[in-house]
Amino acid sequence: MSHVPLAAVFSQDDLDQLEKTEKRLEITASDSTPLLRLLKVSSEDGYDLICVPLANETWKSRWKKMCLTDGEKQSEEVERLAEDWRASEGPFLREEMNITRLDEAMGTIGMVSDWLELDSPDDGLRYDSEIALKQELSYAAYLSLQAVILPPPRNRQNVADYGRAVSACLNSTSSYTQISIRIPIYDPRSASRNSIAEETIPEDMPLSVNARAPDGDLSTTWEMWDVIRSICGYNPRLSLTLDLSLPLPLSSGVLSRWSTEPCHHILLPSTSFISNAKGYPVLTKATQNFLRKCFKHHPTILLSRTRTRVHQSGGHMAYAQYVRHLERTAPELVAADQPGTLENFAKGYWDYLQAPLQPLMDNLGSGTYDTFERDPVKYERYEEAVFLALSDRSPTSRTVICVVGAGRGPIVTRCLAALDRSKRDGLVYAVEKNPNAFVTLQEQKVHWKDRVLLIYGDMRRIQVPEPVDILVSELLGSFGDNEASPECLDGAMRFLAPDGISIPSSYTAYLSPISSPKLHNEVLQNSSKSSAETPYVVMFQAVNTLSGDGGGLRGVCGTKIQECWTFEHPRREAVLNEQGLPITNTHNTRSAKLNFHIPNAGILHGLAGYFEAVLYRDVGLSIHPESQPYISPNMLSWFPLFFPLKDPLYLPSNSELTVSIWRLTGRSKIWYEWYAESFLPVLSPPPPLRPLTPREPDGPSHQKTMSTPTAKLLSVNLPSPLVSALASPTGILGTIDTSEGGLRMGGGTDIAAGTVIKIGQTALHNPEGRGSWTGL
């Protein structure tokens, strides 16, 4: 099983106490230091790393002397020292630093001074804090520290200042050191009691709880993190240290939002643990489940204050031992070590962007075929479908089966097995256009003998010697139709006898809105202009579905994952030419407009595409997250399709998202275009606003009231950004007319009870297939 790193956290008080103890015991060694001995002891206790402050109180005292005046005028000498420091950004003094040697830095995570105020409302204090931060980060890079942890922001109003300072540090150095921001999972002072598990809040609240918003809720601290990482442009060197000092909220939506963030560290002080019946430290069920889900991302678990004897039994090593127990019992980590599971198969594929196959333009390699053929579930489903279709036919009839796109022959083998099981007589035609795979088919025919006839060529152009009773194909893509299955089968339907059937008989595409900073960052790292207009095949891991079930506040939204369209085979309505082929491809165009309820605030980074296919009767294939466990569990052949967005779209709690997606076709290609809009519901007509009178300037000549059209503006008690928009005649609502006929926006949209106000939109992605397409 893969290993989740553990780090022992030591505060400055811990380090000072250690130094006093060693002096009292006269512990000295010419080839060692207190920090090296601390590393050794921590390793013996089962830790992989230690986490200590970079600098100590001596540095803090010097900085305060230079930068804080306490209302008194500084001496000219101190002012000169401060200006010299600002000009040079250093250096440190030896006695100011806790880590001074490269061997001490190995296996150590640094903590930036927690007294720095990067979001202070005082410009001077904020500027000097930024200089000190850059100095500490430069020193961390000099020591080749793998990561440093910054103190949390203190002020919601000034979090943009915090983010700008971090961005400046990321852009001013080429270091590989990761910068991790410590953020609590929520602000307890803005959370309701009903939303928090019934546990006691620790008395020693972390510094981070000072971060609060004017209208705070369980989204406050996540929104602060989102501001910081957005200002930093999703920099891959920026990560999150999630502080679990507080009891976890009960809302799964809040927790799942955090689990997809780049959470490289999770802080667990001993006060996060509760005592079991025997007095040993354990975590609540909510925290256990959350950690087990996070373990798949292999965050470093930071355990602090383990020697404070908070719990009666187990001693200081019990905390690390308990976390190791959780790791050993994490379902996804256990499954990853079991051959034949999806988690085991997907190793190396998690959140990895892959361009979809071009089966009509490219000839697949044998290695690609081999990967697909490792999936026993898909072929078992196909065999069962063919078996049922054969069983529904007369026992004395001869059945002609045609496998189009036979590849290296696994479905041909399954068709023969179905013939044997059903005790039916039949012949199988195997059609393949890949000249290289056709060599393998010829080799397979040695075993198949005369039960199989091979035909080389494109199914849209070749002829089959006789009418076909069962047409079998495996041309599906992650979105069902994205690898041109409808177009390919249009060319093969002419093989069918009048009562012939197709396996699959239909397939349906599904879509859901998702948040994934990791996938968005992967798209950003691609230098191609078309990277954000290309659907990718991805095995999702660090992904959060933003939508919820139910109709939303207005009761009009669909389910969490919604149906886009369906293709059925054989099709009877297409107009055909003399060769039995469709004259145009317009019958394969599709479009869908889907409305999603967004229960918890989040960032939309893209859309997740899935499919379900009906092979025959009740036998099917599915990668739909809700139906796959029942239809085709542990199927490995398809990963979901990811439609990225160029620019993330913020969605507030209880908003609605309308997604438009089109499947379009031309003479030589098919492609998708996608677009989204966000709305906030207005559940009831707002009360009238009294005519506004501007503040009167001095002098009677300036006295006047607002004009009549402006006086008709309405005031609405709704979350930002609506209030400011409603207050302006040129806001997003336009002027609101209160004349007879109901309330209407300037654009003509009803805003009676149960309507919405638009708050955002994306660009139209991939118009005319300029970024991505599937060739025909």
C-alpha cells in the first residue's frame, strides 16, 4: 500500500524547551544539532518529516523594532536600519534562524512567521510583512526546503492583499519550494449550530478563525482560499494546508469541495481527537471518513501538540499510530492494491488529460488494443447480449452475425462463445479497416476456422455477402457518440436484414458540472491555444460535482447528472442514397439545454460527460457514476469525458446553472460546442423602493429629487452581487418597470415569483470545431 506521509509539528515553544532540556542534561555532539536529533527521534516515533518555524523570536523582535513604532517616533538610527533592510531584503542573523544547515532541512517542512500581517489594513505594516515573507521564502529556497506553510489570512475584506503578496513571491523566484496556505475548514463564528457536528470546539482556537466575512457562512474560508489561488493564477507551486482543528460540518457538499483542492497538508492537533471508552485518542466518524477520502491524494498529515497529554491513554505515539490505522483501512487505497479493480487499473491515469481517439483517421496500435482488452466486464456484457439475442431466435434458424470494427477479435471470440452457449448455428463476419490489426485477425482465424469470415475495409464502403441478423459493434466513446459511432453505424445499417438488430441498440450521453482545480491547472499548463476547447478523456479523482438533486429553490432544475441525447440503431428515418447511405449527416446533430441546481458555492471548471448504452434488452454498459455499479461494475474500458472552460465561473450557493451543448457535423468532421450561464433565483417580488433623494449640497439652488424612471427602481434583499445591480439603472437588471402587467426587466424578462437574475456566463467553446473535432 502507498504511504501517506506523517509530520510531527513543533512550535517555537517546543524548540525552546528542547534547547533548555539539552542544556540541562549537557547533551552535546560535534556532528549533530538539536534539530538533527529531533529529526532522529521523530523518525523513531514513526514520522516521515518534522514541521518547524523557519525563524525564532529573535527575528520577530528585530523586525518589530524596525517596523512597529507603537505611536512613538523612531530614532534616526532605527529608521536607517529599517530602510537599509527594506532596500536589501535581508540578511538574517544566525541566531534568528531555527534551520541553518542543509542536513537539517532534509525531511523538514518550514513554517513562515505567524506574526506577519499580509492582509493588514495598514499599508506600511502590510508592505513590511511582504518584504519579511520574501526574505523567509528566499532563505527556504536556499535550504532546498520542499515546502513552507504560510499563516492563514486574518481579514476577509483584505484577502486580496494577502493573495497579491503571495503572487508576488511566487513570481519573484524560480524556486521549486511549494508554498502552502493554512486555511481552516470553516469560520466557526459564522457557522450555525445546526450545520456543525455535536462536538466541542477546542478552547485554543487557531489564528485562522479570525478570518471572517461580513455575510459569512461555511463557505467563508473556502472563498478566501479561492481568492488567493485565483489571484495567483492557479500557480502549481501554491497548495493548501487544511486546518482540521475544528469539528467537521455535517454537510457533505462543504466537505467534498475541500477534497478536490490541492490539499498537500492536513493539520490535526491533538485537540482534534476525542477519547474512546479506554481513553485512547480517536477521531469522529465524520473526520475519519473525510480523511480516508483525502488519503488517495497522499497529503502530508501534520500532527501537533501530541505531547501535551490531552488524552489519558496511548501517549504521544498514539496519534500517529491511529492515523496509520485509518490509512490501512481507507477503501480506495485498499482497492488500489487489489488486481482487477478500477482503482488498481487506473494507477497512473488519475486526473491525466488524454485526447480522445480518432478511430476513423488513425489506426490504433496493438498496445492500445491490449489495454482495452484487459477489461473482462465489457466483453462479458457483450457475450451476454449476443446470447440473449440468439436465444430469442428460433432454435432451428441460422444466424448471421457481423462484427464491425473487430480490432484484434475479442468480441468475435465472445460471439462464438454465445453461439455455443445458446446452441445455435451461425456464421460471424469480422470487418476491420486497420491493416495492422487485420494481420492479428488472420492469426486468430486459425483458431476460429470456418466459423468466421474476415472482411478488410471501412464498414461504410465494403459489402457483406448476405443480410445480417445481428450487427455487433464496439465503437462507443466516453460520451457515447464522441468517436463517431452514429456515423460509422449509418454506413453499416445497410447490412441488416429487415428484422435485424444492432448491439448496442442505443446509447445516451449525460452531463454534470464539476469543479477541479487540478484539471483546470493541467489545461492551463498546455501551451496550445486549443487546450481549453478540447474535450479530454480523464479518470476523475480530484473532482467535485457541483450540482445537487432536486429542483432547487424554484423547483425547476433537473437531477445531479442530466441526460443530453440518445442515439438508436437501426435508424429508419434517414434519407438514403442508392448505396443505402445517408445523403447528409444532419440527422446526427444534437443539442441539449440543461438546468442544474448548485446547492453549495463553488467554481465551475468544466463539464463531466458520461454515457449509458443498451446492448440488448436489460444488458448494458455504463460509466454513469450512479448506474455503473449496477449495470457494469468494475468496467475499465472508458473514462469520463471532460469539457474544460477557458475561465472558471464562480457559482454562489443556491444558484442555477444552465448548460448548452451541441453536437454538430460537417462533411468531414463532427465536433461539440458548449456554453454556460449562471443565475440567482428571485423567489418573490421585491418591495418598492422609496424615491431616492441625493444628499443636498450647500445652497438652495441644488435641491431636487430623482427623476420618475429612476424612482421606480426596486430594492431587493438578495445576496451580492444583486444589491448593487438593482440599485443602478444601468445594472445587470436594467430598469425595472412597475406598470401594469407585472414586474419586468428592461430586457422583457419576467421577475415575478420563481424567476432568476443572470449573474455570469462563459464564452462559447470550440465554435465550428476550431479547437477539436473527430474526423470522418
